[in-house]
Amino acid sequence: ILAHGFKHIPDAKRMLEEFPKWKDKDHNPAFKAVGLCATSSLLAPDSEAPAKSVFLAGYSVGSLKGVLEKLLGAVGVPKGMIAELAKDIIALSAKHGLDTCGIP
């Protein structure tokens, strides 16, 4: 849906060229636009976010409300309607049992 990031980083080869240049690594906005972080082991103690110590306590990169609002804007929802629509989507998600703990 959010294809704009792929203009700068269209493929893995380009990502491998760009990534080492970024001091903020996977926190870089260009990476966040196209990248997906993963771990190669659920039990490794030395990965960035070891599942057995981090995910059991909760892991977040910030509020998902901002991500939802950005997505709504990117798909053409008028600016004046984004906040209310996001609020409605979050309320319906909670009502129907979806996890909304990442959204304040």
C-alpha cells in the first residue's frame, strides 16, 4: 500500500548498499518504509530483541496509532477525517477482540 519507500530502496541489493551508511540502522525512516526486522533464532541471547526476554514483557517501536493515521492518509483519506476514522477503527478493533494494546 505504501509504495513510496520502494522508489529509493527498490530491492535487497540496494538495501545492502544503503544500510551500512545509516548510523540509526533499522530505525532509519528509509529502512522503516520498506524493511522488516526479524530474528534468526527465538532462543539466541545475543540478538537485538531476544524473544524470551523482550517479547514476554512486550516490545514496541511506538504507538501504532500514528502508523494507522499515516496509512489512512497514504490511501487518500482526507486529512480532516483521519483522526476520527482512526479512533473508530481502533474502537471497532477492540470491540471485536483484536489486540489494541499498542495504541494508547
